Amino acid sequence: MALSVVILAAGKGTRMRSHLPKVLHPIAGCSMLEHVINTAKALNPHKIVVVAGHGIEQVKDQLRETPVTIVEQAEQLGTGHAVDQALPVIEDGDQVLVLYGDVPLIKASTLNDLIESQPSSGIGLLTVKLNNPMGYGRIIRNERNEVTQIVEQKDANEEQLKVNEVNTGILCADAKSLKGWLSNIDNNNAQGEYYLTDCIAMAAQGAGVKACHPTSEIEVEGVNSRVQLAQLERRYQEAKAQELLEQGVTLLDPARLDIRGELKCASDVLIDVNVIIEGTVTIETGASIGANVILKNCSIGADTVIKPNSMIEDSIIGKQCSVGPFARIRPGTTLEDEAFIGNFVETKKTVLGKGSKASHLAYLGDAKIGQGVNVGAGVITCNYDGVNKFVTTIEDGAFIGSDSQLVAPVTVGRNATVGAGTTVTKDIPAEDLCISRIPQKLISGWQRPVKETIKSNKKEEKQ
């Protein structure tokens, strides 16, 4: 039986107090809806259908490159009505899994268990027991412990309100049966809505309902306000930190790490406070990441030290390198093994060869730098003429003196030396020394300019 996933994402999210649809608000740098879609993809479904309503154009814009079918729920008349909008694009023979765009942390493993638990022609239902079930629909069971119905909070009597097993809203059923049940529900309830949960009582009378449970409450927590969004963000980050600790990573403060992408981290890595991970990041064994570092779509080699307040993006850092503090490594940079980048150095689309150094206050853009090169303080590769970018090549063993400018396209030959304060506009042969500054002059008796004093107007006033 093919699997179709329906994701309900039509709510306005009034309590978010935002022009952005609720499901597009981010957890760990990714919208809640995208989290749910990514989890659904892991199940290899035949089709993913997103039911959108408020802000549907914004939803379409964010998902324009995502292979999903978007259908509109023009009026928000309840969860049953929402699922009903999706069913016309789903084959009768499909198994339907219903998810929610504001429940972002559900795990694929939990959903697989739910799918496998579904009785033939019945409903597989995900439930959870809560210490405080306030606000949730209660799971009602008979004397044989079978699920017979779900009663919403506003419709529950005093006895039913004591039940702490609640509905998560997540369920699976075959499409044909679901279509039949939905055609028979009504809106005769406190909310005046068509509840998807009313299908449970119908299934319980014949095909049966099988309940299963998530591994933790965090999987099924939803978001209705920015307070809940912030709480879920922290829960997510706590879980990621726990995973890293169990893998042998040292976190100097697990509460001050933000993973907004995918981190592949070897054991014996040390991560200091306030580090932010974005995109896909790989850190090899023995590496050390300093405080306030931002890593985005990059790899950090074994035993490399990234010092505090550095930013690395779309770059490859080799083994036993040193970067920072306050370094900015921009896209397209490769630091080969044992390279050294110091404070206030910026690189872009540059290769820095093995053992080469740029210790401080330099800009290296569109540069190919060989092995064992020393780049002095204040060096700039002038790679841009206002229209086009050009490459600077510095061959093995070259020495670039402080405060030099290399005007690309230009090549500094092997073991060549550029004297401090030089502007290089032509290629320098191997082993040569290049100096462009004028000879030093001494001027005796030179008077330094002084600030002129403002004359008093008192004399004029007396006159």
C-alpha cells in the first residue's frame, strides 16, 4: 500500500502576533513546516500534501522548490474539514498519514511504528500521557482498554477531564475508509467545527483503533505562541546537545550551543559557549571550537583550533590549522594542513597552502597561495577593478611584507620577497626582492603644523 502524507498547515496562528503564517516560523533555523516535510520525506511516501489556508502564497513561495502538493482550505472549519480538502488528490488505495505543520519535532521512527500498528481498514493513533493534559482531547477507553473515542477539552465532562492520556492529532488510516468516515461527521460541538477525531468513534465500532506512543513528549509538542516557539527551540537544542555529549564531544556549556542545521562531529572535539552551527558542518577529532564562533557549511580538520569570535562559511579547513580570533573565512576558502590565519584576517575564494601564515590584519581574496608563505600584517590582494575579479598567485616560500598591496592579476614567484609597503603591479620572478617605496628622506628643522588659536573679539567689543 502506497503512503500519502497529509500535513495540516492552514491555521493563522493569531497568538503568534505575526504577518508570517505560524507554520513558517523557525525552529533551529528551519521553518516548522519544513521540519515536518523533511521527516515525512524520510518515510519515502508516494505523495506529500500540504493543506494551507492563511498566508497560502507565502507557504507556496517557501515550498516552491519542494516536491509537495499544496491544496487550499479556504475556510478553517476544523481538522476533519482540512483533511477532506486533501483527499481528492489521494488514491483510494493509499495509506494516509496525517501530520501537523506546527508539531515540528516528530521523529520518523515514531511514525514508522504508527504506520505499522494501523489495523487493516482501521486507524493507527498516536497518543501520549501528560501530567497536565489541560487543553487536549482525552482518549476514552472501554473496560477492555480499547480506544473508543476522543473527547475534546471543551466537550468533556468532569470524569473525562481526569484522563491524562491525550490525542496528539497524528493518525494513519487507509484513504477509502477515511473518506467514508469524514463524509459522516458533523459540527455539532462546542467549537462548531468538523473534528477529525470524530472518525475514531466510527472506526472503533468496527475496524478498530490501535494506539501507540512517542518516545518523548517533545515529539508531539505543538506551537501556538512565540513563548511556546522559544520553549521548543530550547528543547530541541537540549536534545542536540545531549546527542553530542553521548558521542564524546565536550560542550563547556550545553545550554549555550545552537545547531541550526546538521552537525557531524567526531569524538574528542571541544566546543566552547555560544557557538552557532548552520547548514552542514563536519568537525573532525581533536578540533577545538572557541567561544562565539559561527560555522556554516564547512569542514574543520582534526586537531584544528578555531579561536573565539571567528566566522567560517562554505570553506574547508585542514588538519592542525589555527584560525582567529576575530577571523572571517568567506566562501570558497581552503586552508591546507597546518595553515595559520590570525586575528582580523579575511579570506574569500582563496587557497592557503600547507604551513602558510597570514597572522593579522590582511585581506586575501581570489588568491592561490602556496606552501610555507608568510603574509604580513596589512597585506591586501587587490582582486577587484570595479567590474571584474582577478587572481593573485603567491608561490611556495614567498614572503609578503607588511602593508603591501598585490594588484591582480599578478604572480609572486617561488621564494620571492616583497618589501614592506610595496605595491606590486607586475609579476615578480622567483627568488627576487621587490620594493616599490621611495627612498627614505630626512628633513631637518621641519615644523609640524599647529592648530590655529581663535583670536579674542574683546578689543573689538571695547571699540
